[in-house]
Amino acid sequence: MGIVSRGFRGRRREQDDRLPPGQYLVDDFPVLSAGPTPRVPLDRWEFAIDTEAEVTHRWSWPELMALAQTTPTVDLHCVTKWSKLDTSWQGVSLDTLFEDVETAAEYALVYSYGGYTTNLPLEDLLDGKAWIVHRYDGEELEPRHGGPARLLVPHLYLWKSAKWVRGIRLLDEDWPGFWETAGYHNYGDPWREQRYQGD
Amino acid sequence: MTTEHLDGNALAGPLAEIFSVDVTAATGRCASCGLSGPVASLRVYGPAPGFVARCPGCDEVVLRLVRGPDAAWLDLRGAVSLRVALPE
């Protein structure tokens, strides 16, 4: 064992502890796509939260940039089994965006430019668990990774972190999204390996 | 955008797991814009997390296919119909 330092083994063990069941580590950033990459000019970009009472809160790009910015560093877990540790982002916490939103809804349907949707309980978007991010690794977020802005909700499989995010519709009833209506798990917890319906 | 997708022939193997006919040779009609054409002419994204086949005319989703370890999910809501040629 002489050539393997304790430090190296320690790092491996720490990485293994952060790897959910069935996942493997990658160093690159794979791109998976269900359609053509939308190109959204910033002067036409907007983000909206639509409540169950049909009240809409909107933010333009300059308005999003003017909000308090945070820099989460998180681990990503894709349902296709790759995981990427310590990814660095910049964006706005959804707690900030929800500050003035009055709602009693339990469910959220996230929708994107290009037509993609994904659903999750509203509580999974709050309390420091989710962000609208627009910079990755110190650079503007590339369109292939969801730029100008994507949802980041890293405690769930990455298909929940909708690229090209356009808005969140708050609902009294759960409304399954794009992959959730095509066999994928409704919730998608990587630590419980909730990949497909029935898992 | 032109290099992101495959053509509909990429669906031949996965659909052959489900159907005994070659579905890529069938003529489908897009539920969104009405364009008709062979399934093989669809623009296919995938294979992971699943196959998403889009209309070459309007880019709407015509067919989705997800393969899990012990089941497949096939969504054809975006197709009005499929015409499958059969032997007389």
C-alpha cells in the first residue's frame, strides 16, 4: 500500500460518501437533451411565478440581476448514473423570488423555453434548496447547459433542474412533467435511487 | 441545432423490442401541425434519459420512448395515427 497515500484514500472515501447508490463520478459535464437548444435573447427573457390564485410575478433579466446573488457549490446527480461533485454556480435563491409570493399551493410545475416541464413539491424549492442560476464555474451559463438561466435543485436527480427555465406554476394538485409522464419517477431522490416509476 | 439530433432510424432497434413490425417504416401524422411522413424522418434526441422524436416540420414531440430495466414507456400522444403497411 506504500504508493497510495492516506490523503488520497481519505479523499476517495469522502467522494464515495457523496456518491448516491448506482452512480459513478465524471469530471466532464455531459449534455443530455430532449430537443433543440432554445436561444433566448436577454432583452426578451423573463421568469414568472404563477400562483394558484392566478397572480403572476414576473422578473426581467435586469430585475433578476438586481436581486441578491448567491454562489452555491453543489453535487449533481443525473438519473443516467453520472455524478459531478463540487460544481460552482451563481444565481438567485428561490427563497428570494418567493418573498412576496402568497400561496398555499403544495405543488410546483416548472416550465422552460422550448416546452420542457418538470414537477416537484413546492417545499423542495424553498429553504435554501433551489436556485435560478445564470453562471457556472465563473462564466455565463452556456445555452447547452441551460443558459441564460436554469433551475438548480441538486438534492433531486438533475432532470428536475430544468434548463432554460421560464417559470414556475403553483398548483393545488400534482401535475407530472415531461419525463415524469414517460416512465421516470415522480420525485427523483438520488439517495433512494428513485429513477423510474415504481422505484 | 442540426448536429444535436439523430434521425428516426435510431428508433428501429428500441421499437423492435416492443413491436414485431418495423415502426420506423410506418407513416405518422403529427398531432400538432398535421405533417405526414415516415417515422424514420423524425428528429430524434436521445437515447438518454429517453428517446424524444420530434416533427421535422414544427419540432413538436411526436413520440417518446423510455427504456427502464424491466419495462418500456411509449408515448404517442403527438401522433394522430401511424399507417403500418401489412402483407396482403
